[in-house]
Amino acid sequence: MNYQHVLFAADFSEDALQVGAKACAMARLHGARLSLIHVVEDLNISLGGGYELLPVLPELPDAKLLHESQTALAALAARLGVADAELWVVNASSTKEGILGAAVEHAVDLIVVGSHGRHGLALLLGSTANAVLHGAPCDVLAVRIREA
Ligand code: AMP
């Protein structure tokens, strides 16, 4: 069975090229549509000083951050040689929610993530890859990052 729609979850770490190359290869192999997603998480602000009983308030990232992410995602797609892929910059409460929400919305059938990224040590504690794997409505390819 061929995959129809491959989603590459891209952070902007040095590993993104390695993971992205695998995602592109899978899409090419299967003749699948390829989309790239970068999630910008809500910022959590803590007011402190007399507001301790309030939950931490989420604040939307500003337009500049979203715009810069769009530019960085386009640059990453160009470096991977897939300038025509669909590029999604999504704001969500967590990276996992952003990726899984988009996967459901766009009928993705393969999500490609790195096995570790910015939060390398978090692999032991439940990294993005783990979180995505547990909640995914489809197959997930966790690409083992090779140390340079
Ligand atoms: P991490 O949990 O930060 O170690 O990241 C593991 C993998 O999750 C990365 O290699 C990416 O594939 C993906 N990832 C991490 N952060 C993001 C993000 N903000 N947007 C999309 N994918 C991400």
C-alpha cells in the first residue's frame, strides 16, 4: 500500500535536514503529496505577585515569530529540494497537538519526525516523537538522528 500524504514535522535544528531527507525520500518513493509543518507553541506567561492561584496564561505568539517561521520553513524546503511542497506554520498549545491536528485535518497517512531534536534528553521522558507516536491517527516514522 502506498502512502498518499507524507507530513514532515520540522524543527529548525541541524537535524532537520537529515530527517527531512528521509521524509522527501518516502514521499518520492510512494508518489505521495508532501507537506512540511512547523508548530509555534503558545507562550506561557506567569504573572507572579498575587496571581499564584490563577492558571498559567497562554499567550499567542506574535505575527513576527509566525512570519519568521514561515520564511525558515521555506528555506528548509528549498535546501531539501522540495520548494513546491506545502508549508504549514501552525500555532498550537503544544507541538504534538499542532502536528496531530494538522494530520487529521489534511488526511496525512505518514508523519515523519526526528527521534530527538532540540530537547535531546527529553527522549527519556517523552519527546515530541513519543508524544506524536502515541496520539497519531496514522503511521509514524521516527528517524534516528545520526551524530555528526
Ligand atoms: P524534540 O522533541 O524537540 O526532541 O524533537 C523531535 C522531533 O520532533 C524533531 O526532530 C522534529 O521532527 C519534531 N519537532 C520538534 N519541534 C517541532 C516543532 N516546533 N514543529 C514541528 N516539529 C517539531
